Amino acid sequence: MRCSLKCVAALMLVAVLALFASKPLRADASAQKVVWEYKLLVSGSFTEMGKDEPAGLNAMGSDGWELVVVLPDRQSLTNKTYYFKRPK
């Protein structure tokens, strides 16, 4: 029984060491940093694009823009500002 317990412990140790050895501890220096570009649109911008709000958001997504947040205008509760980002 003792030998089998030692064998199991040794196998677990080897498995843990193999797991940590297969993954680098630091980020790879050759990995490229993502550079983002940003775009802000106010509520009326979609109408100027000839689209309603959902269609305008879908068009932005089709162009690679990701909606990050929508914030209300500080002076008008009906106006909103849409913040987008996408990789450059």
C-alpha cells in the first residue's frame, strides 16, 4: 500500500511539473500589442447615416466596430453617446 501511495504522489508531481513546464510563466515577447482606434457617435448620427438605431449599430458592427458603452448626455436625458472601438 505504501509503494502505491508513493507512486501516485510521484505521478501527481510529474503531472504538475509537466503542466507548468508546458506553459510560459511570462507573456511571449514576440506577441504583438493590439492598437485600438475609437469612434464616438451621438444619438442623431444614425439618422444622418439614413438608418434607425438598430440598423446603424449593425452597420457599425459589420465595419468591425465593437460597441463599448452607451452613456447619456449630461445635459439631455434623451441624447446618448455611443463609444466604439476596433483594432487598427
